[in-house]
Amino acid sequence: MQAADAIVEILKREGVSTLFCYPTTSLIETAVAKGLRPIICRQERVGVDMADGFARVTNGKPVGVFAMQYGPGAENAFPGIATAFSDSVPMLFLPLGHAREQAQVFPMFKSTRTYASVTKSVEDIVLPGHVPAVMRRAFAALKNGRLGPVMVEVPRDVVDLDIGTETLDYTPVRPTLAAPDPRDVEEAAAALLAASAPMILAGQGVLYAEASDALIELAELLQAPVMTSVDGKSAFPEDHALALGSGGNVFNGQGQYFLHAKTDLVLAIGCGLNRHQLTTPLLPKGMRVIHATNDTRDLHKAYATEVALLGDASLVIKSLVAAVRDRLGRNLLNRSPVEELAAKRKEWLARWQAKLTSAEKPINPYRVMAEFMRVVDPAGAIVTHDSGSPRDQLLAFYRATRPRGYLGWGKSHQLGTGLGLIIGAKIAQPDKFCVNFMGDAAFGMTGLDFETAVRAGVPILTIVLNNSTMAIETAHMKLSHERFRARDIGGNYANLARELGGWSERVEDPADVANAILRARRQTEEGRACLLEFVTSAETVFSHRQGAAI
């Protein structure tokens, strides 16, 4: 058995059936021969994003896998891997490597050396007989503790060598979960019951632990509203009466109010509590914190922590539910914030109605998002944003009602990431209506990979908000724009999508937004990759920016 055969056989035993890839690597032919489906991207960065979106939607069961050539292929993949690392996504990267005798010679690019800063672990296969052990360690890292990308480099002079046995000795790795110290659980339960207005902040660890139902139970038991980080958006149903939506660079009305004017204790579960304002709410000064995470590096990192709970998010939540029930007995708490939150949400939406229902031309992007939410049931959709304005315009208003019905991301936020994510998501969940919102600048970064969706038969919908300018840079590029029109960009993206083989429309009338979305959805149901280009205004007003007054 050759090393390539052994690697692919291990992937199959670990449940992998799709290989996201770009040539040249002999793993592609080996994988196809053994029954895997290859998805060939247009550029490596987007191929990594596809594996990323796939892994998020499957919760790493199975992981996403991306294979590419040595040198340029590995170099081009770096931005995607950096995003996966920042968002703790379980993906396996299999770059071909230079031959062993050349790998250390200047100026050869060696993946394991360069990628160590943006992977959970890196290892190269020095000898073909090492394949089973190296892959076992890789999958152990992919399934245990804080998740993240793992890299195994395969030198090109090793991949076709015999591993020394005819049969493969490999058993799939089982994950091992850790539970919190019972004393810490009891202390946390006591503090949560004694607080006057506790709040839960849920991160993507809740999603990976598949703990959304348990989180609902805990929130209702404590009568504590739930906010999510951007990465954790959809971990708690946002149509629930206790939902505060996501918190990051923007907030909705009830979220901003409760975090900054009401709560006296935050229980953070499954999040790193990073001081990263794009994706995580910055806690008010002096806020009391209980922090639950499966990574010791998170504890006491950004905030003084009153109680630390180390363990899997599902086991943490279930332990807290049991401890709180034990303390309450048959009593029920009488501190429901539901009516107050509903009133704050109503007030907030009233202030935004003019933009959400605007009949102006060019179309206000908030009208596009409002119409999308009106005609699309979030229970049957997977939606993601891109960087910049589409992210900040969508996050506060979109209500995700099912786990992984929204893919939030952004600590490492390359423009164009959302396109690859949604292609991978559609491959993982073909029955869902999979949609990404992106701006014209983001399309310029990765838009040609729309053709990958067409060619691979992946019927996504890409919504391009085309305002022909980098609106979010208005305050930062005044002089350059005044003298050289430096912010302006242009293009007819519907025409481009049509030339790439997809279905597309360019929409300029706000009255036609909803019908255009429905027409596009029908086309995706018939198996066509679709693009809607909405000609929009350069909107730069956002809901409750981080740090703004209530």
C-alpha cells in the first residue's frame, strides 16, 4: 500500500467523502479512485474557505479537508487557513511538500515551518510507514479540546512510496470530553441565582458541542437572556423571548440595552472572551464574569474571572442545569426580563423602519435584508455575511432560529470569505437554501469562484450589494477620493455571473427585491447557482456600534 492510498483510506474511515482541492497533488487521483468527490476551486484560498464552511455546518463530523500542491498552492492558501485558525474550525490541510532532500534548502517554501502560527498542529510525513501514526495524531487534534485546523505535509517523494504493509492498521479517533470541577459548578450556580440580572454569552463552542437545546433549558431556568458572539450566532434561537441577538461590532436594541444598562453578571460559555470588537461584545468595565471554556489559554485572558469552568460546553451547561435545579427545588425565579426586552426591541425596530422599508433609489441595503427576512424562513436556510458593511448591516437584524442556520465569522476577516463558506455549507447541507451576502469589493477578491459553484453543481445564491464604492472607507480615504476617486469601484456582476454559467439578475427597483429573491430561490431548487446584484446606496449607518452610547 502506497502512502497516498493509506492517507485516503484513513480519510474514508474518518467519514470524509469530499475532497476540496487544487492541483497538482497526486492525492486527487487517489481520492477519486477510492470514491471521494473532488471539488476543484479556482484559487486555493477559496478552496480552504469551502472546507471551512463544510466543517462548520457538519460540526466537524466529518471534518473539512483541503489538499493542494507544494510551493504556490500552499502559499496561496494562507489567508483561508488564518481565518479557520482564528475561528477554531476543525479542518485538515494536506499540502504536498517538496522532496525531503530539497525541503530545507533556501528558498523552498515548507508548509510545516510557515503555518505553525495558524494551525493547531503541524507535522510532515518523514517516512511512508509513519502515515498511520501521523494521521492518528492529526485527527486526535481535530477532535479534542479547542478545535482548529491541523496540517499534515506530504513530501512529494514520499506520497507514492510503499508504507511497508498490505493492510492498514488504523482505527478512527474518538473524541474525549472533559467536565468542569463540581466545586466550580456549585460556585457558579450560586452566583447566577444571587445576581439580579445575569446574562449568558454563548460562543461557537456551544455549536460544536451541539448544546443549543441544553442552553435553552439553562436560560429559561435562570430567566437569563442570551447573547451570542458573532462566531456563535445561531447557537441560541433568535426568535426566543430571551434572545439578545449577536454582539460584536453591532448590536440590536435589546442586546445593547441589556449588556450595557442592565446586567450585573455575564456567564460566557464556549467563547474565548477575546477583546475583538468585530466579533465579541466588549464587556463593561467592572463586569462580573463566569467563564466556561475548554481551553485553559482563554481563562483570565481578557477579563478578571470570578469563576472558571473548564470543560466541554455541553457538559458545562448540563452540570449548571443540575446544580441550579438542585438549589431551586420546586421554586421558580421571578425575574423574567421578557417584557422589557420585547419593549426595547419594538422601540429599536421603530427607529429603523424608514431604512428597512425605504423606497429610495439606489436601493437601501437594509431594504434588501428586510425583504429577504420577510420571504425566507430562516429554519430552512443557511446564511452568511462577508466582511465590511454587509456583515454589520445583516448581523443585528437577521434572526437565526436553528443551529448553524447562520455562519458568523470575522476575527481574521478577509474580503470574499463568505463565498467559499456558503459553497462548502451547501455541499454539507444540500437541502438548505444557502445564501451569502457580499459587497462589490468582496466580489472583486473571490468572485470568479462563483464558477466553481456552477461547475460543481452547487446551487447557492450569492447576493451582491453593489454601491460602486468602498463606502466603509469614506471616513478614512477623504483626500485620496477627492483627488483620485480612490474609493470608487465598478462592474456589472450579474453579467459576469451569467457569463460564468450561472443564473443572475441585476435589480434596481426596491419594489422588486422580494420577488427577485423568490425567483432566485426557485432557480436554486432547480439546481442552478445564482447571483442577484442589487444596486444599492452607500449606506454607512449601523445599529448600535460597539462602544456607542445606548
